[in-house]
Amino acid sequence: MQYNVAQLLKEPIGATRSYQVEQGFTGVPKIADRVCGQLVMLRTHQGILVNAKLDIESSLMCSRCIGAFTRPSTLLIEEEWFPIIDLHTGRKLSPPVEEEEASRIDANHILDFHEVLRQYVISDGPMKPLCRAECLGLCQHCGINLNQARCECDAGQRDQRWGALAALLDK
């Protein structure tokens, strides 16, 4: 997701460009399975402000049952990119102090949206992804997926010291 913004950098403050995004990702590392939405670029006094509303689908692995599932999400992105080269004079520009490496427009006037999108997808994702809230997970003894079948192995695995309390469970 790279955009040549040389023409937009030549235009006055307030000029905009709008792009429709429809992209699938392959390869490693994969950011998301599918990204689609609207991306709007606005010329500012220092660089280019990007506003995007993107619908994404990501393949995740459930932290309980280790099954694969797809998670849809909507990202609202607002980031400003700064050029490293002045378009008119060709001299190197110093970036603002708080500016990150990912939000720089390179010497060829290419705005690379890939790294910022990756960071937003990671921060939007859950810490412990679950295929569904009521996922039962795997049996701790035999490893069977408890969402698909009932396990009988834990009946003989009880600790005898807890026998009196286990008898209450059977009632």
C-alpha cells in the first residue's frame, strides 16, 4: 500500500486525494486477510494527514481450543506523514521531534501505509483471541477439543485427597 504523493505535496494546504482500498494480503508476515475501505489524504503545512476507515478480516488462532477463525474489525486511522526531502529545493528536511520512522515520506515521495496499518491491526487485536466466548478449550489430559466431543478421561484422574469434595459434585 504505497502511494506517490509528489503531486499532492506540490498543491496548496487543504488539497485532498481519496482512494478506495480493496486488498488481500499474502506472504509472511501477513497483516490481515482482507482490507477494504476509504483512505483520504489531506495536504497540511508540514506534510500529509491520512484519515482512513478500513474494514479488515484477520485469521486468528483461538487461545483455548487452538482452532482457526476469522475476526472482522473496523479500523479508524488518523496519522500524519512528513517528507524527508523538500520537493521544490531537494534539500533534506528535519522531521518533527515526536515523529516515528514509519510515518515518513521517502526521497521518491512515496507514502508507505503498510507499517502503520500493521501497527493498527496489532493494537486492535485481542490479547487472548477466542473463537467464541463460550469456547470450552482442550482437555488438559488427553487434548481432545471439548467443543467437538465430550472427554471421559478425567474421571479416573481425580486426586484422591479431594475425594470427599468430588463426591459432592456427583450429587
